[in-house]
Amino acid sequence: MCPTPAIRSGAAQSRLLYRCAESLYRHALDAGDGYAARLLVELLDREGRVEEARWLRRFGLPADD
């Protein structure tokens, strides 16, 4: 079974591959994965990209999550 983008993103993040993790989180977000979207917000916050995280919280999270 192939891991979901959110799982691959978490693995990349745990290895400090933030650019790779961010790309995978964004891919999962585009597919409607709300969990990955929240993890992306946390990653952006940790990187000090507060405005981008705030925008994503406000406009980018899937509506059903």
C-alpha cells in the first residue's frame, strides 16, 4: 500500500527536509486533505512564515474540516 501524501510529508519533516515536506503538504492540500493542511500551517508557523500560515488558516483549509 502506498503511503498518503500526509504520511510522506510527515516523514520528510521528521528528517528536517522542510522544502520536501512543504511540497508534499501542498499537494495533499490540493487533493482536499484537511489534516495535511493543518500540518502545513504548523510547519509555516515554525519557519516564521506567520502571514502565509495565517492566510492559509483563513482561506486555504478545506471547508469540511
